[in-house]
Amino acid sequence: MAKALHVVPDFSRSSELAGLVSDYEAHQKSRGLSPRTLALTSNVLQRTFLPWCLKESLSSPGQLDQKTLDRFVSNLLDRSLARESVRTYTRTVGSFVRWTQADGVVNVAVQLHQPKRQTRLLQVLTREEIARVEESANTERDRLIIRLLADSGIRLGELLGLRKEDLVARGRERYIKVWGKGARERLVPLPPRLYERLSRFASRGHERIFVTLRRSPKTGEYLPLASRSLQNMIRYAAEAAGLQRRIHPHLFRHSYATWALRRRMNPLQMQRILGHADLTMISTVYSHLDASDSYSAMLDLLRSDGAV
């Protein structure tokens, strides 16, 4: 009798597990999630999770038991991936698994275990270093970008999307309106002097506040500023200011949060300003505040109570 051949399952789009992944992606898109989030989900599931399932001869969601999911996480840890990348992968696949559990196709008892977060001290810019970087920028546009990142804590993509109508004045209060992750709109407070600088700069004839310094040869219009161009500008300004470490746009966001928390801003207020869904990022920022910060906060509380 001929020996039976081991048949590797055809892991095409018609397989049951791959079909569920496709349905899940459609579900995520129907929720109105950002293109970046949808691209991340597709990348993790289509390019990492499903190929691993193919290698493990898994084609049915019923095969996703605890031991199988543990092997998947172990495989990620064995690869040359950053710990935070592994956490992102497991979080994405875990969300998919929970979605299948809600439909009863995967045992509700199984779960993906998240590797522990690596605790690193967050490097931030001092206010003096930010001023030096701003002064080293070549144009008012670039100086304004650096100051806005430093004094508002907004994300790079939020800054690039700003338009004239996003400048908001309410009595004596000044804000910018930004669209954050998950298409959530929020008002971010600005210092009056910065708001006036931004208003003067935005009084030109462009719809977007920040555009390139050259016109399109086809339309004659100024093009939207690209994220890579902004990143390079900040790197050059930081080098001109004599800073020896890597300076990037998101570092200004961390620096703003650290500065505000050290000046006793309420973490819940900080969460709203930064546009986070929860306090996870705030607690991460707290992790690099040292004992002196805690002692100063304690003294401030006692002074306000008349105890010292």
C-alpha cells in the first residue's frame, strides 16, 4: 500500500481561517478606523499571522487553542523584533481572536499573552534645548512648527493637517482644532502669543497652514508639507543647535507631556489635550519622573494645606 502523503492545506483566500481574517478586516473598516490602523491590522494578519498558520498547517479557527497561540507568541519573541513590535503584533492578533470568540468559532478560554513591556527611561528635551532648536531653524515656518510641537504636544500628522479654520478663539481663550486617532476631534489650548504667530502665518492664501516653500510646476499651488521633509528639517535644526542625540517630531510630544506634568497638570487634562483614549501613555511618562519630582509634588500639596 502506498504511503499516504501529508497534504499541506491550501491557505488561499478561500480557506476558513483566511476568510475570517478577511471578514475581520471588513469589520474594522466599517468601524471607521484610520487608514494607518487598517494597514497595520492587514500587515500583521496577512503577512505574519496567516503565513505562520500555513507553516503550522492551521486552516481552521477551531485549531487555535492555547498551546497554538502560545507558540505563535514564542515565535515572535524568537525573531529579531523589538519588544514593542511583538506587543503590537500580539495585540492585533488578540483583537482578531476575541472577535472570533464573540462569534463562537474560537474557544472563549484561549487568549494571547502579552510579553511584558520593556521599561526604558524616556529621553526628553529641556525647554532651553527646544529654544535652541527653534532659533536654529532657517525660516519662520520651520520655527513655528518647532514651537507648535513643543507647546501643544500634537502629533506630526495632526500638525500637517492643520487648516486656517482650525484656529479657534473663544473669548480670551485660544485653541487649535485637530483631528486625532480614530477620527476624534479635539481642541488643544495654545499660549496667546503662539496663537498670534500662527494666525499671522496662516493669513496667506493657502488652505493648509503648513505647505512646501515651492510651487507645483503643474498647478502653481504650494504642495502640502510631507512628513519626511518635516522630520529632516527638525534633524538639521537640532544638529545646528549642537544637540548630539537623535531629535524627531514625537520627542517634542513626550517633552511637552513631561514638562506639563512636572508643572502639576492634571493627568486627565493631559489625556484630553494629547488625545489619548486612556491614561496608558501618561503613566509611561510618569515612569521617568524621578524622586525629586515626587518630593516637589508632595511639598506643593502640603503648602496648599498649610502644613509646611
